[in-house]
Amino acid sequence: MAMKLIFDAHLDLSLCAIDYNRDLRQELAEIRAEEEGMSDRGGRGRGVVCFPEMRRGGIGLCVATLLAGCMKPGAAASGWNAPEIAWSQTQGQLAWYRAMEEVGELEQIVDQGSLQRVIGRWQEGISEGPIGYVLSLEGADSIRTPAHLKQSWEQGLRALGPAHYGVGRYALGHDQDGPLLESGRELIREMDQLGMILDASHLPDRTFHDALDLYEGAVWASHSNCRALVDDPRQISDEQIARLIERGAVIGGALDAWMMVPGWERGITTPRGAGLNLEDLLDHTDHICQLAGNADHVGIGSDLDGGFGTEQTPQDVQSIAALQRVGELLEKRGYSPEDIDKVLHGNFIRFLKKYLPV
């Protein structure tokens, strides 16, 4: 099978660059060698993402995040002690994306023109140019007030997930339970005015339904798997999937091991011990397709190197380039060439063609 274009709807590229101090222009072997013996962060010496491997795997488009934590220091995913500090952290991450644009590694997708420019290179068979990225914010705590969201829009922010972990300033994370906060309602109304994409990943059940009841704009779940297969609040239930399908959403399947198979114990279970492979992701893909009655609402949102490495990815994913195998595996499951293209890139591209500004 010829190399296919892949759209990965969730990559924490700036986290890898700034928090992990990885030069993503280097080869994986170089990045891993520099981290040998380090243990300050999960996945040290086991990363799978770099620009050369993205190109080898056909990942020509992605959603790339800004991330500044969503709880006070000392808690998991901490990173801010005041909104202004979190804002400054995301501005530093944005500066890295701009630097990668200057050296020709990335190209920001902000509207229909920039989207078509990136797609056009692939249609012409040019895969060595800049990787197109849509800027997303994972956890909204760095937005100082809803009125400041326009500033982020003007910088190119096109998608936003109000929550991550814990008790956020605008929404509760998936490990919590409760309704959408009033501050979150204000934020979502402002998102609606701007035309921003609402990312439903990480929202707890009640918050999820409150947000979809209130929000009139575009919704996706960039990196979410199925609760019917792995019973955990981080996953989305069949009821939530039905609502997302009704809204025309696309759901990106994630490759974090504990989201893929039941019974995974972080730090104890190993990919080999669990027999974890890319096929396990496609079980989630199949489940959503069965609920939808078609392949129009599924994609890839790998979350690779999002705070973990090969200790927590499928055995057959030693590099992000392994995503290219998804097409072959879908073909073996009986997916048509048209549906394979939808899963690999077509659904998310169709979504952006509908909702990005002209």
C-alpha cells in the first residue's frame, strides 16, 4: 500500500520541546541517547515523536497543543500558581511553534487557505515540506478571563478543551464529577462568538452534556476512546458518542495504553505482557463505526509522547511512523479504500473545511 496522508488530531509537540527539552528536528535515536539515564519525567529515553519520523509516517497534518497544567503545583499535571503564569507558559510554547515555522518545519493552519495549501502539497506528492498544524489549547486555565480568548484566537488558536485533570478554573477534569462551572459557561459562549472548535476530551459526564447543550458551534473529541471497551471515566460512553455523532463530530483514537485495554496498571503492566498492539486501537474505531453505522466520525488522535513513551504504547509503535500501518490493518478488517482514507485523514479534513474561517 502506498504511503497515505495521516492527520493526527492530538500531539503535545510543545510539551516535548519545552518541558522535555527535545529538539524534534533530531532523529529518535539522538533524542533517546540524550535522555539516557534520566527519570524526571515519564517516557524519558523512550520517545516516539520527532519531525523526521512524522514525515516517514505520512503525518502531514496534526492538531498540536498548548498546555500549562490545570491544578496547583504538587498535583498531577500541575503547572500554574496564577492564570498569568499559565498564560506566560503557553506564550513560551507558542514562541517555539513560531520558531519551527521560521525554519520550515511547521506551518500553522488557521483558515481555509492555509489548510488547502498544506493539503495541496500532499496532492502534488510533496511530503518533505512543513507539517501543517492546527493550534489547540488543552485545559483552559491559562485563559486569564473569557474576554482574553479573542487574543488567543488572533494568535491562531482554533480549538480548545476546557478541562484536563482536576478542578480547573473553567471546567472539571475527567477525574471529577459535576456540572459545567459558570465561568466555563462564559468561556463557551465566547468560544461560540469566535467560531472556535470545542474539544470534548477530558470532560466529565455532566460537564460534557452541559457543554454540548450550551455550545452551538463545532465539536470534536480529539483523543478519546470507548468506555464500553475500557470502563474508565476518561473514556467516552456510548451515550456521549451518540451525541457527538449527532453533532457531526470526529473522535480521534488515542494510543495511551491504559485507554486502549482494560486492567492496565501504570508502571506495572507492560505492552508485551498485555499483548498490546495497534489492533487494540481499531477495536475502539470499530465500536464507534458500529454505533454510527458508517466510518464518518472516527480518526486518529494518538497523544503519543504526551507524558509517556514506549513503556505505555503498543508493542508495534516504536515510532509515530507506525501510524502508517493503520491503513493496512483497516484493510484487513474489511474497510473500503474510501473508509480507510476517512479514518486516516478525510474525516478531520472534512470537518476543518466546514468549520475553519474562510
